[in-house]
Amino acid sequence: MCCKRQHDDKVPFSQLYNPENGEMNLALKKGSSRRGLAVMSLCYHPLDNGIILEAGADGNIGCWQLETSMCTHSLQEDKNEINAMDFNLDGTVFATVGKDRHIRMYDSKTFELLQTLEAPNPLIEDVQPTSGHSRRIYAIKFHPTDNYMFITAGWDNSLKIWDRRTKGGAKRVIGGPHVCGPALDIKDNKVLTGSWVAKDSLKLWHFQERTLLQTIPFPAGKGGEFLYCAQFCDNDVVLAGGSGTNSAQFIQMKNGNVLGTVDGGGKAVQTLDAIRGGRLWAVGGLGPQITVGKLE
């Protein structure tokens, strides 16, 4: 199933679609303390696809049981706009990031706040590269084979590698990526980043050594690249999209060949997702439609 964010009469709600036929299966609708603000992140539980988390720019987080369409848990992060969240490997913990630059860890069953990795305050402390983020965080991703390691990225041109067992700052830092959306992924100890910059926006990094492995060419014209989202697929392929070309493209990393392009209808592509190694995918953004398809 694939997800879309949308508004109805200024009340945010989420729609779930079947990627096999493009039909909407379910709409999850709730009130909002700050009406009209978007749902920014949707995340399935890694061990139970009948549970989905939803977080929004109003700072609200909800846990939905898809079988009953009921919101079983909810909480509010006051004075925060949540931009992204993710589950850890076994689904016992989820983390959120956003405007206030803090990283919060929650128990996924009880919604109890377990830990807050606080953003640095340059007015009262000596800020180091391994300190928290200095500007908004737009992406977070737990390691796919490690229950404790995760990465974050945002507006401050840095990717930070964390271990939630360790108090204090990040374990390692990679400088460069200017991430403005879900343009962060991990696979086989490689990190994929998509930056909102005119050129050389799509990069592959070594997770442990923090070295740049490859700049993946993203074909763009005079409008530049300006990526908002990126994700690994199978068979040495990545899927990335943004506002420079108003499209998403399937690109083969080893040779830069474009295997397919998804047109955003003249509007920026801001989000994408793929399952079965990229064989089923969904792309959405500022346009009124979500495009669902197959990569043969």
C-alpha cells in the first residue's frame, strides 16, 4: 500500500492506496490543533503493516490501526513542526525530528517519551560538529540492520550519525548534504542523500568511513536538480525527485543510465516511496495527483 498526504476542508488527512491498481483503500482523518497544516510523515510499523504512524506540521503524532481505522494513541509536541520520523529495526522505538531541531525517541507501544537529544544553544554552549543540528531537520533514518544506529540530515549542510545508547552528541558527521525532505536512505552500509542544490545533488556515502563514494548524475536542464526526495531500490538503482525537473527518475548507479522518468505534471516532486525493490512505486508533490506505477 502507498500513502498520500492531502487536505479536505482544511483538515489534514491521509489516504492509503493499493499500488497494484491505484485504488484508494482507506482515508484516515483527524482534527488538528492548527487547522490546515500538512501531514508530513507516514510510517508503517516494520513488523506489523496493520499499524501506521502519522505526524504533522501541527506537532501531532497519531498511531492508527488500519483494520479498524481507529487512532489508538496520540501525542503533541508543543511548539514543534514534525518533518520526519522513523521506526528502529524491531519497531520498539520511533523517533521524530523537525523545526525545533531536537530528536525525540518514543516507546512505540505506550508513546512514552524515552529520550530527547537536544539541539545545541550557541548562546550558552560551545557548539561542536558532533553537536546536534543548528537548523531544521528534515530527515531521519534508522540503520536497517542495527537497532540503535540512525542518521539525520537537514538545512545545516550536515549528515549526523547517532547511537541512541550514547548520551551527548552525534558519533560521526558528514559535511555537505543540504537535505530539505525525505532524501535520506541507508542500504548495505551505504548512505544515499539528495540535496536541494542546482548540481551534484545525488550522492552516495560510506556509512562507517564517512567518505564520498559516488556522485550519481541526475539529468537536469537549465532549471537545475534541486532534489527533495531519494530512495534506494534493488539492482543498483535509486529513485530521486525534486523541483528542478519537476520529476522523479530511476537511475542506475554504476553507469548513470535513466531507466524511467515520472512526470510531476509541471509541479515539484516532494515525496516518493517504493516497495519490492522499486518494482512498485508512488510519487507525489505539489500537484493534485499521486502517480502509482510499476518498474518492469
